[in-house]
Amino acid sequence: MSNSTNKRPIITHQNPKSPISEAYRALRTNIQFSSIDEELRVIMVTSAGPGEGKSTTLINLAVAYAQTDKKVLVIDGDLRKPTMHHTLRVSNRWGLTNLLTNQLTIREVLQDTFIPNLQIITSGPIPPNPSEILASKKMLSVLEDLKLQFDVILIDAPPAIAVTDSQIIASRTDGVILVVNSDRTKREAVLKAKQNLDNVRARLLGVVLNNVDRKNKDAYYYYYYGESQ
């Protein structure tokens, strides 16, 4: 999978019948069935370090949800190195930072995308204090308001061991998906990321494993999913 912000593949949209698209749909299904008593509405996607495919995983999962006629929102919660506006070909002149600092309303920062049933709130201008903005009471109220408008909200967060942003976001969500690159991610880094998430009592829904070396070349994307104990 390419890590280029302009070339990130949305294979669930481009080739929905491919084995990789089927893997994303299976991931969506497992998330839906992972909680019997409560509906998982707000889900954060993160990784241990950069370049592991978390944003690619998020956008393809978002499309998989949108293809079931659910109203889906992607929030770019990476206020340090945002990329979702490139992937979904929208402007990043305004976004989450404008919303959380009371400059604009939800209606003003919501943007349609070229994918049916999928809207986005981009990061907006990069602030000097991302962690403080994400930890604000405004973030909580914004998510509550958005839950009234959308069936599923997926938040792209920075890597879990680099900064505290992902821990802050995780504490405000219903669950977390951790993306791991099998070729480059060290076990210690994964354990550190999990520990950071555990420290804020985040609900780790499962792990997505990228770039698994399998005999079938078409299946270079694979996932393991399991409820964190």
C-alpha cells in the first residue's frame, strides 16, 4: 500500500469485489458484532508509529460502512500531520480546529465527498496546542452533537506512542482499532501503544495487521480481530 497522501488507495470504492475489499467488509462486520449490548458509534483508528497504514485502513473501513447505506463521518483528528483532505480531495482551509475553537459551526465545517453517504470534517489549520484542543469540553459536546447526525463516526488519530493526542481522543470514543505493519513494527512498539491506550481505559476492539506475507499475492492485506481482554 502506498503511503503517499495523494495516492492512498480507496480500494473498497475502486474495486469493491476484490479480496482486499472483502477483508475490510469482514472487519466492519466484526466490529458491528463485537458488542451485543451497545452500538459502537464512534471509533478511533491509530497505529504504534507512522507509516503503518492507519489512514488507509480508516478510509476503506469508512467506505465499507457507507456502502451499507449508513451515514458515515470521517474526522481527521491528526492535528499535526493531517492527510484525509488529500485522500478525499477536499479543502483543508477550515475544519476541526475551527470548530473546537468556536470559530465555525458543525454545519460550516462538514464537507461532502465523492463517495455516497460519506462526509468529512478535516483537521483545519494546524494549531500550536493540539493536545489541549482535543482535550477540551468542546470536543465532547461536538461528538455528542455529531452522533445525532451520523450512524458511524471514524476518527483518524496520530500514532499512539508519538504524542498524547491519540490517548485523549481514545477516551472519548466507543472503541479503538490499532493498525500494525507486520514488516516494520517492532513488538515493543505495539506493546507500548497498547499500554498507552490502556492507561486511559480505551476499549481496544482489535488489531489490523498490514502487509502479511501470504502465498496469495492478491491478499497482501489481512487482519486479525479480537476483543481486548
